[in-house]
Amino acid sequence: MDQNLLNIGFGNTVVAERVVAIVSPNSAPMKRLKDEARDEKRLVDVTHGRKTRSIIIMDSNHIVLSAIQAETISQRYTTLKGAV
């Protein structure tokens, strides 16, 4: 079973096939989504204390916070999907 791992920064990866969306954290709906996930114990913070620059929504309903720009992760995702 081959799984493509998407680098989301600082040595952290997620399975690319499970990514639903990669979004910027700046809008009010994204802040609300993050707060709800934290309350429901579905939030995974891999920023290592840095500023959150992207939110990755997974098909398992988990929310992953990354310190890498959403555009950068999207480019990595596109490159990874093109290599398959």
C-alpha cells in the first residue's frame, strides 16, 4: 500500500490522499473552524510555536495547523499529485 506523504513543514507530513483542503487561517470562518476543532479535540498543531500560516483540513475531520504558507503547501501537493 503506497501512500504519498505531503511535507507540511519542519519534518511533519500528512498522507496526501487524505487532504480535503489547504486554506489560509486569516478569515473569521477559519478561526471558528480552528476553535471548534480545538474544543472537540480534533486539532493537530504542528507549528512548533510559530505563527499559523495554513490550515489543512483532512478527510478524517481533523484540522492540522502548519507554519508553512498555504500556497507553498498547495504547490507541494500539486507536485506530489503530478508525480503519481
